[in-house]
Amino acid sequence: MQTQILGLVTPLMALFFAATFVVLWRVGRMKRHVLGFGIAYALSAVGFLITHFLPADAFYLFHVTQVFYALGSTLLVASVCERAGQRLHLGSFAAVYLISALALGLTVSFSNDVGPRLVVVNMGYGVMFAMGVTTLLTARRRSVIDVAIIAIIAFQAADFLVRPTLTLLFEKSIPAQVYRESIYYSLIGLVLGVKGVTTAIVLIGATIAEWTNALRESSERDALTGLLNRGAFEQSMRNLLPRAQTEGRPLSLVVADIDHFKQVNDIWGHQAGDQAISSFGGLIDQMVRGSDAAGRIGGEEFCIAVWNCPNDPAERLAERIRQGFARLEHASLNDDIRLTASFGVATARDGETYEQLFARADSALYRAKSSGRDRVENAEERRLEEAAPKPNPKLVELKRASAG
């Protein structure tokens, strides 16, 4: 009876953590990888319960449990990788599972010894987690929590690869009939319990940190567009500029302004103006990359910090946004009405402050407004024009005189 009760501790803990992740996902409106953590723990709990209640000598025991363990492991690793912005190669995981299932079928057919089955199954899980570690190592971000997650996944991989072999060195042979009375079965319950708790603690900590960051960022977001508000954008620029100069990366700034916006408010009302601003902000959000920063810095004025982007591609980005906005339909306006926007582009120079960079981009925006609107002006092109050699007036007069 005591063995039966102890055998339920691990699956019950797994179900508790599964419920915890689901609640965090639901209440905190977290991304889907948090839900993935919960489903992975639920699948593992089902696998534990099957192992605990099915006959130990049933030939199908390892086949059935492997399905749930493999699905749980795959979903856990895939969710961790998705959190880091990396995509797991599921085809490779499927190949590992099929090879393990085939090898498991052979060991079940030819031997009543559980030892080889344990080695085959755990080696497969170890390879899966090792593949997850290699995928996570390619991710760019490296916070303390990211390192902790990589460490815990690496620990999982090492345990699956090493533990069965070490245990069998002492246990030698484990007949299926006495599997639940073996040293290995007692050890695996302890190890899986410890791994489950430590992994859950790390992932719960990561989830709470994400939730906290999301709450903080929500206070930095413009309610109408979802982009950064002015203060948050300027702070982002003051972080990006020194980093770009230290790493030797180009940083470009795009300043945009909706044309004739006052007329939109005067003719169609402020609700129509708000919808236009929201549409423009949504278009910008679709066009920029995750490494860029975009914000609404005024009523109808927007800024985009284009990370690791030279001047020409930044100008092309502004042109794509300009064309996209000019084609955009607005439900609150007449069907034949299209709004336009003007843009100024500048690329940071060595030692330049945000105020200086913004002033140059804003000056380019002013030229775009003065030149007829619905266009992109580039501050760097103006600089090249100013740097170009100008004709000498005396030489011009001499040429005219000689021609006469």
C-alpha cells in the first residue's frame, strides 16, 4: 500500500503543475508556450499513472507510456524553444521517436528483461532534450532566466542519457514481473519527482517574470495604437543608440506624420481621427521587426527605430509604409477617401544623441511636408547634396564670357 501511495506522488505533482501553468496562461493572458508547459505536464502525469496502474509485465506497457512521455517531452521542449523565439525541428523529434519505438518493439519481442527497454526509451528522451539544448543555444537573448532554462533542459538530457545505464550496472537484470520492486523503479520515482519540481519552479519563475514584464510594458504602451508611448520610445532610443555605437551597428530613425490630420477631425470627427491613428499604428506594427522599436510620440506623429539597418533599407521601409497607408481603407471615412502620410529618415552618426538624430529626421519630415506631402525625405541625401562641390561663380562667368 505504501508503494502504491508513493507511486502517486509524482503524477499528482505533475497534475498540480499542469493546473498552475493553465491558470497562469488564462489569468495572465500569456502566450501559448505557457499553455504548452501545462499540457506537457498533464501528458507526463498520464504517462506516470499508466506506468503505475497497468500490469508491470504487460507487453504494451512501455509502448503506451512512451507515447505520452514522448508527446510531453516534445511539447515541453518545443514550448521552451518558442519562448526563446526559436522553432524546434519537429521532424527530427518524430524520427527519434520512431527509431526508439522500433528499437523498443525489438527488445520487448526478444527479451523479458526490462533493462534494455529502459535504456532504449530513456536514450530517446535524452536525445530529444539534447536537441532542445542545441536549439536554445542559438537564441540571441541570454538573461539569467534563459540560462537557468538551458541548464535545466541540459540536466534533463544528461539524466535520461546517463541514469539508466548507471542504474543497470548495479541492478544487472530486471525481469518485468519484479520491475516495481526494483531499485530502478524506486530511484526513477525520486529522480522524476525532483526533475519535475525543479523544472516547474524554473518555468513558473520565467512565466511570472514574463507576466511582470507584460504588465510593465502595458503601462508604456499607447492605448490607441499599442505602440510605445513617447516616454518609453525615447528611453528605448537612449538604450539603443549607445548599444549601436558600441557594437558598430547602424541605427536609423523614421519619423512619420499623417497628412492633413486636422481636416479629418474637423470633417469626420475625432472618432474617425482616432481610427485613422489606430490603423496607421497597426500598419507600422505589422511592418517592423521584433528588434525594432516603434512609438506614437504625438497626436498623429510616429517614430520607428530601425535596429541594425543602414540608411537605404530604412528609407525603403518608410516607402513601403507610405504606400501601404495610402491604399488603406478607413470605415469611418467616405469610400473614396484615402489618407496619406509623410516621412523623414535619418541614420545615426558617431557620437550623435537621440535629440540630434531626431532633429535631423524631423527636419527631413518637414521637407516632405513642404514638398507636397505623401513622400519620404532622407536626411542623409540632403547631407550628400550639401557636401557636393559647388560651381565657382567666377569660373561660371569666365565660361559665359568665352562662350560669348
